[in-house]
Amino acid sequence: MSVTFELTDRCRCCGSSQLVEVLDLGNQPPANCLRLPGEPKPGQVPLALAICNSCATCQLTATVAPSELFSEYVWVTGTASATRTFSEIFAREVLSRWLLLGGNRAGLPGLVVEVASNDGTFLAPFVEKGCQVLGVDPARNITTHAVANGIPTLCEFFSQSTVDNIRQENGAADIVIARNVIPHVANIHEVVSAIEQLLHEGGLAVVEFHYAGAILRDLQYDSIYHEHLFYFSIETLRSVFLSHGLHAFDVFESPLSGGAMVLLFSKEPCSPSKRLMAESCAESKSRLNSQEVWKSFGNHALSHSKALASMVSDHAEAGPVIGYGASARSSTLLNTAGISGNQLSVIIDRNEIKQGSLTPGSDLPIVSFEDGRAHLTDAKSVLLLAWNFEPEIVLNLRREGFEGEVLVPLPGDPRVI
């Protein structure tokens, strides 16, 4: 099955032709291209990371057609309990910033819009607090679920046309949320401009993104896959939004994705928070946006992949090994390390959409936790592919009586618990 993609030698943010490659992970299938047994294998696309020598934005060199990545989606936000818990914290943090931005204005915001809202998990707490909400997401299978759960959702890609229709039907938005979506869009300037156009003059834009600082610190090369076109620092993302008249004024951390940041923007310039100034200063001191730091990351990533492959092979010789967590990032780990059915028998995943399918490239069967119990009984080791949910998953495994070794690939060097 072929995959439609384009290669670029120009920065998507500033247009510079000074892209410098820092990591080449070879040709790989898109990370969420699961297939049923008997269906054709997905095509492969170059997976290489480059840094712009002009604006310092890290990005992939290949762009896969968005319709092939997002029209039917297999990631469901509310699958993990950690995500559901953070959605409550997220809403409180956002509403507190909205009140401060308006000089401690009273009452609730009018309209809260989320771009790429998935199943509505992060809009639900706003509904509970009495806010009017609207989600926008192109995945037909996911938006149907969101609407059934009481989250009004438009099934389409977010664009200026979307904004025009929302403003005509509902007026401007007081808050626009974009969680883990800005790094996914090649037409980034069109999307950021549309967010600015949707916002009320006193409105708040909230952008969550997997933080480049965490990726570098913890060697999270598994976050590199075709859906993630950009790998932003605070400063590189701040620059993109500033070019559209949106000013960063505060930031807070997200525990998700192995380390994310939530950056907050206003239409009118305002004094940056102490936290934002401190984070920006730390980025500068660490040379986070330098070519040398990213090249070093690339070298360490390739060394780590070889060590992981060796560790899994050694454990497979001692007894059965199964995987846990058929996340998109697991696809990069498995395919880069060359781990397949010779080392793992199955991968357990609680997401019903994925169960019964085969992983892209590595062709490992994905089974439910219930069906995986029999495999757990025989297994000597579990490879924790969804390592960013380690506490939750390890606790569940121990409660099920699994006493074998858990192989944790990241963060940092592979380890055994």
C-alpha cells in the first residue's frame, strides 16, 4: 500500500533553505498505519530529522498527506487514566490564566474551542464547569465518539473556512486550545493565523507540545515519527506565534508525552511570567536550539537503538518476551531497532481500535489486556513500549501477578525492573 508524501529542503517556518540533517532513522511506515492480517503492508517513507540553521526549528524532511494520517485515527485521548486526570488540572490552569489575562474578570469564558479535540477528553472538564465548548477534529471514527459523549464536534481539518463558520454561528472564541497538534501541521502559518482570527480580542490561545528539552534530555527519539513534523522549543514556537500577532506570556508543564509544555498566548502584549522568563533563560544556557546539541542527540539515539535491540534479543533467548503499548512511538522504537516476531510474540494494548491489527513494519499482533493474560502467564519479560506511562502499567502488571522482568527502553539507557 503506497503512502503519499513530499520531501522538502526548506524550513516550513521561515522558508530558509538551510536545513541540516541531524538524525536519519531510515525508511519507515507511518507509525499509525496498522493493518489487519491479510491486508497489504503500508509503504515506507524517509524518517529524517533536520534543524533549520536560520530559525533553529527542528523538523522532518518528509510530509505525509494529512488525509492519510488523520482521517481515521487510532489514538484515543481518554484511553490512559493519567491523561484523564491531567485534563482536570489542565482546565483549572487554563481558566486561571484566562481570569488573570482579563484583570481577574468575573464569570466564565464564553466559547472554548479545541483544535484536534479527539474524543473530547480535554473539553469535558470545561463543560462540567459550565462553559460552552466546540471541538474540531478530522477523524471520523473519533468525532462520532466525542459527539456521543456530549462534546459538540465538527469533523473537519481546522482552517480559515472553519473559523469563518464558527464565528458566523457562535461568535469569536474566548479560549482556543491546541494540544499536540501544531507540531503535526505542515501549513503551520495558515493554522496559527486561523487561531488568531478565531480569538476574541481579549482571548487566550493555549498550545501544548512535546517539549524539545525533554526529548533531548531523555533521548526520546521514539517521538520522531511522520505525524510529528516539528520538535519545538519554547523559543522556536514563540517565534511562529509572534509572527501572527500572538504573544507568549506564561507556561506550565504537562506530564504527558514524556514531557510536554503548555504555552499561553494573548493578542495584546503583556509582561511574561517569571516562569516563562526562567524557562527561556534555561533554554539559552543549555544551547537547546543549537545544531551541535541536536547532532549529539542523533548519535546517541542510534547507539541506544543498538543497545535496545541487543537487550531484547538476549531476553528473548532466555524465554518469551511480549510488548506492552502499541503506541505510535513504539513503531519508531521497534523499526529502528529491527525488533519483530523473532523477539516478541504479541503487544498488549487497551485501545480497542488497535486490537486485532498488526503493527506497521514489525508486523506484531496487537491484543487486548484480557487476551494478553495468557501470554503474560508464559512470558519471562515484558518490553514496556509505552514507557511514558510506566507507573500505571507496571502497577497493573504486578496486580495481575506478573513477576517477570519489565524492560524499560527510555528515558535514557535501557533498564530492567
